[in-house]
Amino acid sequence: MIKYLSPFKTQALAAGDNLAYTNPANTATQIRALSFHNTTAGNISVEVYVIPTGVATTADAQRLVKKTLAQNESYLCPEVINHNLVDGERVVLKGTGVNAKLSVAEQPV
């Protein structure tokens, strides 16, 4: 049975790494959508990382998105739509003050 989830509901990102999702064991997960909206007064750089099991930081992880958003700009990340995650992989977001929302589809394997 496929479950559609919003594990990271709309919220402003804190400084540094923001853990948005960790893929559970024995679960095939696909990212359905990820969006950002810059409500701050200036330009903000947003980044999206997929961190595999055994990798501690974003410095050693795969960066999927890096984009600068202007004030009041929104961005739906086509780079991550349908991206498949394996056991233990984590989705980490960066972009202090920017609102983000993540949606996934999980299916037990």
C-alpha cells in the first residue's frame, strides 16, 4: 500500500542543516514535491541534499539543488521530483528563513 506523506510541513528553515526526511528501512520512497518560498527581505540561497547512510554531513553528500531566491519568490524543485530514496537516506534542506514543504510517497518492500 502506498502512503502519501508530507513529512516536512510548511515551515521556515533554521540556519544550517534542516533534516526534512529520513527514509525508513524496508521502504521504497519517491519524492513527490519540494517547494520553497522566500518570505525574507533579501535574496536567499537554498540547497537540497540527499545524504546516504554512513555519511555524516552535507559536505560529503550529493547536492541536488542550489538556487538563489529573490524576495517573495517561490520555487518548485523539478530536480528532485520522482527521486527514489533507499533505506536510511536523508533529505536535508538549507536556506535560513525560507519556507519549505516536502511531499513523499512511501511503499513497503
